[in-house]
Amino acid sequence: MKPSMPSKAIPPPADWRDSGPPARGHYSYAFLDEGAKREIRRKMLKAVAIPGCQVPFGSREMPIARGWGTGGLQLTLALIGPDDVLKVIDQGSDDSVNAVNIKKFVSRVTGVAVTTDTRAASLIQTRHRVPEEPLQPHQLLIFQVPIPEPLRLVEPSERETRRMHAEADYSRMWLYLYEDIVKFNEITVGARYPVLVNRRHLMDPSPIPRWDVAKLNQGQALCLFCAGREKRIYAVPPHTEVEPLSFDDFAFRAEGFGGRRCGRCGSTATYLDEVIDDAGGGRSYSCSDTAYCEKIRRRGGARGADGPGEGPA
Amino acid sequence: MDNSDRRNQKNYRSLLQAMSRPGRVFRLDALGAVSSFAAAMAIGECLLDPEVSLCVIGNGGVSTLQAVLDGATQVRTESLKTADFIFVCGVRSQGGVRLAKRGRLEFPEEGATLVYCMDSLPAGASDRFRVRLTGPGITGKGGIAPEMRGVPVEEFQELMAVNADYPLGVDAFFVRPNGEVMALPRSTRIQVR
Amino acid sequence: MGYVAVKGGAAAIENAEKFSLARRAGGASALLKPEQIREQLHLAVDRVMGEGSLYAPDLAALAFKQAAGDTFEAAFILRSYRTTLPRLGYSEPIATSGMRVIRRISAAFKEIPGGQILGPTPDYTLRLLDFELQDESASRTRQRIRQLLQEVQLLDPLPERFPKVVEMLRREGLLVRHRHGSGDGDGLVDITRQALSFPAARSAQLQTLARGETGGLLALAYSNMRGYGSVHPVIGELRVGFLPVSYKNPGSGSVECIGEIQVTEAEVISRIAGAEGPAVFSLGYGLCFGHNETKAIAMAVLDRAMACEEPVAPSEDQEFVLTHVDGIESMGFCNHYKLPHYVTFQSELDRLRNIQIGQRPPEDTPS
């Protein structure tokens, strides 16, 4: 089908610099247009229907860079409404520069209330941590995911990893872990520990520490995962089996802190950040979940603590 | 946020909760609940647009529902075998669900979404307690009986058969004119006594 | 200290923006107007439009100014803006044979019908730094241009259309027939609306290349040219010019021209193919917004490379190429490593320390 071509060259309009777009300060509610939201919503439903399965979607470019949370952001924007209360954390902290930036943006395009209190939030967008306080059924936890494919550790090709999921052929991942044990007498995988969801799909829980993996198993709240750059959505519904890959004679283990306490609230039951204090290399430890830490501190410190403890030198 | 966008956002949250908690009943904010199709329309407006395809089957009102969904969403119309969304007028697909697409192993999410547009509650006893649902989103090893009344056991059995090859399968919503909605994703294991 | 200071995040971001402003606009020089960038740095603007995937020279110039010359950032700003624009419809397909050409060459033949039109190119200039540009006199430059335009009046006009070299080769049965990639259905794929899956349809492949980052495309194409692959390209035709964009008026139903776009098109002839049927030359195709010959040629070489029946080199692996040429994605991910990763690093430390201790520590899982 040939288009009809004009017979002469078309000169540009007299002053084409004037025909630019109208002034924009006005965006759709939550930035994304309804079509984009609808597509994300459809894909989310499929992700929930097939727990742990990565569903491709038409990821849009956002005002924040790829790799900086555009996936989590798109889910939040597709879900959010005026009644929601939003919490955004990065490495467990509400005050991390990137979390603040994301919160600012979402606030600006929705006007929703924001909070640092996990219990008060209806939507929590997180990078690399699950909040310490258990979630309630009405809450949604949205994970930012850099690399959605757990098998990327052993296979660079998307076509091949797709085949492995189709056939539930996860042998190469088992082999990888086994080889670690043989070489190091340890599994070297730190965060992003591969889990099997609903006994069928191998899933990357996003770079949360092993400490947080158990929280995904038989939880109360829906967990949604989204990689904007890689364009995948996946989900773990509540009351769903999520098991880290483990050997009978070599069990999965979370990180340990050697009995250390948080220097601010005294807790020994939270994931701790190790901070280098001074040039001498002195270390101190404090809760990664800063909002929870603040709660404990205001309540008078962790149970059993006789004042804030100090980590060994 | 304009009114229809707001309604779609709220209804979507109910649909998402329903899909996360199979067998439980949630409530949609139906559009004024004037017609018997209002609740089905609420789902249609939330999820349908020209990027997906629809097939309407069932008995009574098929062409009306088709026209109304078409007009409101500009969804594409396709055959039962290829449609992304299948709206069933009434509660029996009469074997139609067996023809719906179930996805491919590399792309199981291509399986269709069914929306059963049920009538108002029929009189009479329900045999829903013959059905036991277990799986993701359902508490307890014993599972639950579907909370929505009036879905014939035979239709559960049809879904059971179609979804036997997980992760291939279809995902279903059941909706009543009063806005009650229940979901049954393919991950749900269905047992019938 | 302040990356995750207790309450310093928001202030840090605001200060960062102020510092950037001071760096860009705090000097003594006159502030740039976007139209100066659009006209005098037009090749940068073209690059930003192409990688930003939005034909909007004024906006690309503005983005380039805002980004203080960082083409990755500028293209990113344009893409982000593109997301906010509603889609009104689709143009009619455009035949490049109708291009209003400003430059048109073929390396395959010495003479071609319509002639070799060198046009505006730095290709044959000597790259000697021109110090006269330091104090460029506006009046003298404009005078030189006025004189050029007068001289041009005395020349024969260019033909309105130039026949395609590849069409001539096709008519003689020397070139492969129009190729369709695997995965093609009846419709075109739109990669801005759905994620790429492999094997990708040819429309998805060409779209991905068209918005690809020039340097990334060049590196991969160069690898093939040097021997990690076997395209052995000869440029059948390279065109730079303007294409009219036609749109069917949804009201009246008539097709109207709504403007023109400048594009660069490269058709690259590659080695003999055709396992079945008669031996013919194969073809690689590249097309991008604006005047960007490096990108169009690289695109065409990669287009051909990815059609390779037995891919061996990275440039021949469709998944490898298409996944890694998007500048917004690659730049975003590269720079995301600057985000705090201390929680995951803590996890790695834990692993390494355990290994070093060389023993299994007591169970320490949370209750």
C-alpha cells in the first residue's frame, strides 16, 4: 500500500517554533495515563494468578532512571488512589536519598499522604528490605527489582531461562549452590537468594537479605515485584509457600550478627547495618529498619536491653 | 482524579484482593447498579481496552453485553479460542471454558481471563460446600468452600479440568449484579465431593 | 556524612540540584538559548531525538541544554516526556523513495542515476582545529552563507526523486527479496507497549535499533566489521533528507501531510546468501531520526548480522544485541550501582566472614 505522496517539497510552517506543545505542569493522576495503568493492572492480575512467574509488561520510561526503581514506581502508580497512605524505603530507611526522591515524586503526582510508620501505610514501596513489622492483609508491599531472573546467575540468555521455567528445569541452579558448598563449605549467595514459590516457580525475591526471605512464606499480605528496565512483574499472594533452595544436609541460613545489638534501640532481633565509625575501623551497628528502630527506642528500648549496647571492637 | 478513573482504581484494588484471596467474596463499586450488567461493566471498564480482545458467550444478553462493553472500552472482538477475556452471561460456560486459551509453557500468562456475569442470587440451597479450595492465597491446609453461592459444581469441575496442567490455564472472576466478586486463579486446587 | 543521614535526604537532593544549576549557569558566558543549540549543535540534537525516540527538535535542544550536554541524560529526559504524551493515532507508512534528499551516496557503484550527491558532510574535510571559530564573526559568516545561496541559484536543481540503488539490484535479481523476520504476524510490534521477547519480530528489531544509543550500536557493529562476524558491508545507498509524514484525518477521512521529518537511511549490501534458491546479495537496513550516519550504518550492519543463520559472534546474537543497545536502560543500570547497596553488601560480608572462619557458626535465624 503506497501512501499518496505530495508532488512538491513541503516547506516548514511559517514559524514552526510556535507550534510547540502546550505548557505542561499538568499530568494525569499518578503520572501514568489510564491505558498504561490498565496494562500494568492486567499483568499484575496474571502475576498473582501464577505466583512467582515473571509476566512481561510494556514498561514505560519514568522521570527517574532505569535501575533506580521505575518498576516499583509503575506498580505504585497503577495501584495508588487518594485513600492510600504511602511509605517508601530503601535499604530499610525512609530517609535514604532515593526513597525520599520517589516519595516526593509520587506525592507530587497524587497528593497522597505519606508515612514512615509501617503500620499506618496501605502501600509500601521498598528497595532491598522487608519491614521488620509483620504486614496486615489490607497492605501491599511493592518490591523494586533490578534483575528479576533468578537463573541469570547461571544463564545469560533470556530465551534459555524462559525454557528452564517452562520445563521447571532448575537443575543448574541446584548445581551452582552445590558447587559452592564443595568449594567453600558455604553457599556464597548473599542477597537475592533463589526461592521456590508454590512448589513450582523459581523466583528472585529481589536483593533482600536472607534474613527477610522467611517473611515471604505464608505471609498475610500480597507481595508484588516489578523490574522496570527488564519489564517483568511477578507476585507472591498471601498464604503462599515460599521456600529458599536448601539441601537436606546443608540448610538455608540467614545472616547472623553474632549477638550484637542495635546501638540506638538495643534490639538483637532485627537486621543490622554495620557502620565504620572512624579511621581506626571501629564498627557500630544499628537497625536497618530505621522507622521500627525509632519505635522501639521511643518505647524505651528493646526488651532485655540495659541501655544501648555496643558492638565488640 | 476523574470519577471513572477513581472508580476503576478502587475496583481494581478489589479485583486484586480477590485474585490474591481465591474463594473469598469482595465488593465492587458498580456504576449505579442500574442494569444487571453493571457489575460486569465495572470489571470491563477496569480491564478492557483496544489492546486486548474479548469474546462474550452464554445464554441471554450476549449481544447486549458485547455491545455495551465494546462501546465503553473499544475492546477488540475475537473468537473464543483466541480472546484474552471471555465474559460469560450466566454461570455456565457450557463447555466454552474448555476452548479458551490456556497460554504456552513459555508464556503461561497468555491464558484467558473469564468473567462469569451471574444473575442475582437464586433461591434454593447451594451446593458450594461440596467444593473445597486450597492453594496460594487460601489459609489453612484444609482450605475453604467458595464464599459465593450459586456457582454450579459442574462449572468448578470444568475449571478443574482446564487448569489441570498448571501453570497453563485460565483465571476466573465471578461477579453478581450487586457488585459481589470472587476470583479463582488457575493456581487454586479445586476438589469436589 | 549524609547518604542516609537520619533526616538529611531531602535537603541533600535539593542542594544537589542547586549545585548542578551553578555548574551549568554560574559562569560568565551568556546563557544558551535552545534555538542556538538546535541550529548550531544540530547533530547533537539529532542524536538526542533519535535516542529519545521522539521527533521534536526544539524539545531535544531544550533537553540537551538542561542536561548540560550529556546526551544520555538528554535522551532520557525526552523519553520521560514522551511517556506523558497521549497517543493520538498512527501515520500512514512512508516510502523513503520519496525523500527530499540533501545527501545521497553509494559506495557500490561509481555512478548512479541521479548522481552521487555529497551534501553537507564533514567526511572529506581535514580535521584541523579551526581557531577562527573562537571569534566567529556573525556578519562575515552570514555574508558567506548569503553568497553560497546566490551561487546555488546558478546550478541545475536536484531531481525531486532519486531511484533506489537497491531497487535496481532487485530488478536484476541480484538482491534478496523483502525479508521478514521470524515472529512476524500480520501486525507491527510496538516495543514501547510490550516487552521484547525472543526471537523478536523484525519490526521490533528495527525499532530497538532505531532508538538505540549511537556508541553502543557502533561498538557492536564495529566488532562485526573487524571480524567478529561476517557481514562485510558495502553501502548500497546512504540517504539523508526529509520525509513527509501523512496522517488520515479521522474526521474527513482524507489523508493529509502534517509535516516532515529528517532521517538518515542506510542500505547495506552484504555477502551472498541464499541456501535455497539462486544466490543473491543480502541486505541490512538502518533508519534513524535526524542526521546520524554512523548510527544508520551501524544499524544496517547489525540488522544483517542478526539475520545470520548460525549466530556465533555477539553482534549476530539477536538477544544479546537488542537487550544491550538501549542507552536509557544501560545508562540507568550502570549508574544505579551508586545507590546504597549496604544491606546486600552486609549479606555478602556475612557469607565471606563465615567462609573465612571456616566453620559453621551456631544457628542465628530469627524466630
